[in-house]
Amino acid sequence: MNACVLRAARDLVLEDLPEPFPGHGEVLVSLGAGGICGSDLHYFAEGGAGDFRLREPLILGHEVAGQVLAVGPNVALVKPGDRVAVNPNHPCGRCRPCLEGRRNLCRNVRFFGSAARFPHIQGAFAERFVAAEGNCFPIPDSVSFRAAASAEPLAVALHALDLAGPVAGKSVLVTGSGPIGVLLVAAARMAGAARICVTDLFDEALAIARAMGATDAINVAREPERLASLAADIDGFDAVFEATGHPAGLASAVGAATLGGILVQVGMLPRGLTPAPFNPIVARELRVVGSFRFNREYPVAVAAIASGRIDVAPMLTHEFAFAELATAFEVAADRRRAMKVSLRPA
């Protein structure tokens, strides 16, 4: 069985690995498509994502969908032949965050393709992989595997939106027009936001944000003053989502928020300590909250895509087979060429 294995920074290869078998309450899934995430790109380029560093070979991939091939003992929710989107998050259910209903903060979580713990939790960029029965959500034939795999990053966006509170009729700013940024746009539009502004450095990415519902798209490399002007005109944005993971993006997000507004930090900032503009945060009495992965939003994301309430098609720019692995990661890292690159076994 072929799998995409990262052995060290920039050492990503196809390896022939033993076939997996489902255990109690598990299912065997044939990969239909998997989206290359920003964390996958960081693992590949740097040997780590944020503070999570590679310490052994790791199968990448956590944005996945496929078809159930076989089921283990006591599986009742899905059956062989079902097409499913697969939630990569498997919290323990026993630690304090889990018992308090904050399962995304589980201390013992098993998350596909993550080096957060050792031994690492292997990912799902493999011809076949095993998942918990409760993590598999059936999808209709009308939804492609590529679209269904986008449920995971959409769940991230929905969680951030939930932390911000109701945005219906309000003004929203998203800094960063990457996959999470444009999904924040789509989620905010679905939630009834009146105005949705997106900033980025590349016109190509901003065009996709517009296609997914942005009312304003600002290239801050070319028009650095335009965001401040727009924020002044509307007395600041009610809810701001920082999705660049860059200190400059954080600074612009703080400056554009309305007095007493909320800023949700979604993008992972560089490893270690990051300078933050706390004086204006204090003076503006902004509420700043971090948003990590997702909690119970995954089935909501699957339903939104399956129903057509959110159309992810504009962000699905490229698809490659495993045999083109090097090209897939090269294209995915080029923000002028790609938004969301998908992998499939063949």
C-alpha cells in the first residue's frame, strides 16, 4: 500500500507500507481525495508545524474523504460502500477539557498527521487508512471527495466564527485569503454578515475570496492605506479574524477592529514568542481569543457542503495523483497558482 511519508524536512516520499486492518469500532477507508493543508506544507518545508516538530517518519494528511471498504467488530453507523468525509480528530473523552465540552483542547488527542505527540499520529495520505466509526460521516453521491475533504478546514472556520459570536448584520474582516480565510468568508456569509472584507498580498487569492462571498478585497501590498480608510469609514470592523499567522497581519487586524470589538486569532503564528500590539488592544478594549482546530463543528461543515449552503468549488484549484507528489507540494506552496491542492492515490 502506497503512503506519503515525510522522513525529514523536504524529504517526502511514497513508501510501500503494510495494509491496515480495522479493529473494534473502526472502519477501513479507501482514500478518495485529501487536501494539502498549510500544516502539511510547514511539516514538509520546515520539519514541523508551529511547536510540533518531526521526530520520526510521518504520514501526512488530515483533510480527507473516501469510501468504506470494510468494518471492524460492532460497527453500525456505516457500511462497506458508503462514501464518507472523515473527521481526523479523536479526543480521549476523559481529560478535563473533554469533560468540559472543549474537545478540541484534549490533552490526549489523536489527530491524523500530527507530530504533537510521540509516537506521532500517522495521517491519511495513504491508499487505505483506518478511522473510528464515529468519525465517518456519509456524503451523497452528488458531493465529490475533493469537496467533502474540505469539511475539515471549514470546521476550523466555523469554530472561529462561533467564538466571535453572532455576526448577522455586522461587518467582518478576514486578514489572509488562504483556504481558511476564504472559508471564513463563506461561513460569515452563511451566518448573515452584512459586509465581509478580506486582505491579502496576492490578487489571485483575493479573486477566490470574492467568488466565495467577500464584499471587499484589498491587496495590502499594493494599497496599504485602503484598509485603514475603509475601517475609518465604518468605524471599525465588528469582528476580525486573523488568518495570516503573521505578526504584520495581527497588527493590521488590531488597527481595523472597532472599539470594544473582537479579534479571533486563527492563523498559527511563528514558533516561539511573537510580539503583539497590546497597547492598542488595551486602549480599544478589544477581546482577543485564540481559535484552535474545531470542536463539534465537523458534522455541521459536512452538512453545509452536502446541502450546497457553502460551495467550496472556487477554492479547489488543483488535483494530483500520489505519483505526482513532489509537483503537488510545489504547486500547493505557490499562492499565486493554487488555493487548495488535492491528492488522490491514482
